[in-house]
Amino acid sequence: MKQLSLYDERLVTPMRHELTTLGFEELRSADEVDRSLKDASGTALVVVNSVCGCSARNARPAVALALGGDGPRPDRLFTVFAGQEVEATNQARSYFTGKAPSSPSIALLKDGALVHMIERREIEGRAPAEIAANLQSALERFC
């Protein structure tokens, strides 16, 4: 059964590109999420991308800033797109134990367990540099 997408793919393609050019692998199905995250060892950064303004204005630029320096990086980079790949997004969120669904959001997992989460409420109204500092601190601690 084909999933319904909320947004025209022509609209979201540039938003996807902002993360894939940084090396993020898109996970577009629940099976892809499980193959990538279930029983995974090491660290994985999962960005729940979205079309909302705080994704473009704050979250995606913050991720680029955090990963652009010489600091530690996670072993793997993944992204799901809320409102586009609904099943993949819901499956990714199942790994974010104890956290409510949030778009955008940035999750850091270590050996399959959530160790750090930046939720929408921590993204909205904050500058990319502030969000990046939060993420860099987590990368330094866990990667």
C-alpha cells in the first residue's frame, strides 16, 4: 500500500538535500529504519526533518554547524521526513523512548538507546548556533 504524503515532493526535495549533502541517509520505510537502528552498535544521529519554518530556520542549519567542525561525529547519520514518510517517521520515533513525537527533532542514539534528544520546543526560538552547541556537547559526551 502506497503511503500518502502531505507535501508535494518538489517542495521537500531541497529540504531533504540540506541533510543528504551532509552525509545523512534517508530512511523512507519502517523496514529501513529497523535495518538501520535495531540492534545497532555505535552512535547514530537521527534528524526528524519537516517543512515547518523552525526546521529551515533553525534545525537543519544547526545540524550543519554541529557537524561542520573538527569535533566528534556520530558513526552514522540518518533522517526521516515527518509528513512524507509517515511509517518511517513513526518507526524512528519508537526508538526515542520516553519522548513525545516532535518535528523537527534531533536524536542521538548509542548502541540503539536514546542518549540525547533535542525536541521542537528546544529548537523553536533558538538560534542555530545555540542548537548546534547543544548537539556538539552531546557529540563530545557520547561519540
